[in-house]
Amino acid sequence: MKQKQKNHILHTPVLANEVLALLKPKAGETYLDLTAGYGGHAGLILSKTKNFKGSVLCDRDQEAIDHVKALFDQEGIEFVKNDFYNATKLLLESGRRFDIILADLGVSSPHLDKANRGFSILRDGPLDMRMDQSQTLSAFDFVNKSSETELETILRVYGEEPRAKYISRKIIEARPINSTSELANVIKSAYKTHTKSHPATKSFQALRIAVNDELGLLEGMLPNSVSLLNPGGRLGVITFQSMEDRIVKKYFNDHANTGYEATLTLINKKPHIPSPTEISSNPRARSAKLRVVSKN
Ligand SMILES: C[S@@+](CC[C@H](N)C(=O)[O-])C[C@H]1O[C@@H](n2cnc3c(N)ncnc32)[C@H](O)[C@@H]1O
């Protein structure tokens, strides 16, 4: 495979061995990567399937799409810059089918490492957090234009943040807030005691989920992806937080545990998680959970 070598890896693919062991890519199979990111999983899977013409790499982030385009210069791979709900909808409408589909959810390392993307608590940047740079609404709008009740709901529901009420009050008092470090400091001021992780961790997660409609798109993508699978095809989803995992677990169980009418089979009943060795070499993998189903 003519995959161009990069000097350094921008994003380390998580649970790489487990992805290969459970998705079992075979020569000739067609592959749809719904979150191609920086091409780590795609490279591993395509090196087994070697079916480039039948494969599609999708991401909603223009920088990620530009990167995978530059990385995989094989004739015939299709690149789709879209969110995975709309991408799967369009692929269904065009009659495409796949043997293997992977969604590795959430943000990539460049999202967190590049201050100007506005995802990082520790690197000061604009209040952005959009995965798709062409989207109109950013974190700035959610932080500065939401009502106190709306903010509280976002922080409580998407961040499971116990101090949602106090934090939203502090945010309203401090507005306008323009940067990630300003926001992190305002959130910190709502905490009186020392916390193990940064006090803004849950709130930043909540805002990111809201800005990118992460749970809504996941709920829409799952049935579309199952419809896109050939019989015997496999769908893998890697989640990084409990709300995502609950959605995936419930969808898979609801369609696998229905007796004769079951449309899916669980490949792993319990999610696969990273080994201590993987976590020590890539701490960002620590909350990853991989669930895989096959289509009956
Ligand atoms: C964890 S990274 C994927 C990394 C990739 N598996 C690799 O090995 O390089 C997640 C990627 O998914 C993309 N993403 C997140 N939500 C998405 C969605 N709803 N639709 C399309 N892409 C999405 C992000 O832009 C990011 O590039």
C-alpha cells in the first residue's frame, strides 16, 4: 500500500490490536471509516483489505480530511467531508454497502493539541470547539448567548457536572467570555475545594458535546450504519465517555437480543478496553471502550 510515511504520528489509534481482532478485515472487503481522523485505524484496516476502490474515509473536520487525502494516495479511495449522520444517509441513498464500518468517536489529538481549535483547558485559545470549521455555532455562542437555565442543563446533562448551577451563575456574571483560559478560570472559581482533575474538565466536555451535537449524530448514525452493512458485515464503535457508550450499548443490545428477529450479533458482550501498557504509552486512550456487532 502506497501510504506516505509521516515524520511523526499526529494521533495514535486506540485499541488498534482489538479493532483488528474483532473487525477481522479480510482481503477484498469494503471499508467505511466514519471518523478517519489522521488515518491510523484506516491504515491498519486497508493494509488487510487492500480494497481501496470500495472504501470510503469520512470526517467532519477539514484538516483531518486533508491529512488522510495526503496520506492515502491510492487510486479509488473516496473521501467524504461530512458528519457521519449525513454521510451515512447519503451513502445509503446512493446504494453503497460495506463489509466493515468503524466509528472512533470524539476528538483527535490535534483538536486538543492545537490551541486555536479551542478544545483545550490548558492551552489558551478562542472559545471555538467546532469539529467542522464551517459550522456557524461555536462554543462562544453557547457560553455567551445561552440563558442561565440552558447553560445549567448543558453542563448537568452532557457533563454530568454536579456544580452545574453554580458554574452557570458564574458564567453569566462573567460574560462576555472570549477565551478558553478565561472560561476555565471562571469555572474554577465555582469550586471551593481541590479536585483530582481540572475543575473545568466536565464543563468543557459538556460544551464540546453541545457544540458538535455529538449524541444526536451518534443516535442517527447507528441505524444508518447497520443498514449500510452487507450481511456478515461488522460495525465497531469506540466511545470515550459513558453517555456515548450507553447509547451504543443500548442500540446494539436492542437489536441483538430479540430472538428470531435479531438483526445483529454481539461480537463482544463486554466492551474491550485498553491494557495498562496502552494507557501508559497513550494516556488519552484511558477511557476508550470498543463494541463490535455483526449483521445477521
Ligand atoms: C478519535 S479521532 C479518530 C482517529 C482515527 N481513528 C485515527 O486512527 O486517526 C475522531 C475523529 O472523528 C471526527 N468526528 C467526530 N465526530 C464526528 C462526526 N459526527 N462525523 C464525522 N466525523 C466526526 C473528528 O473530527 C476526529 O477527526
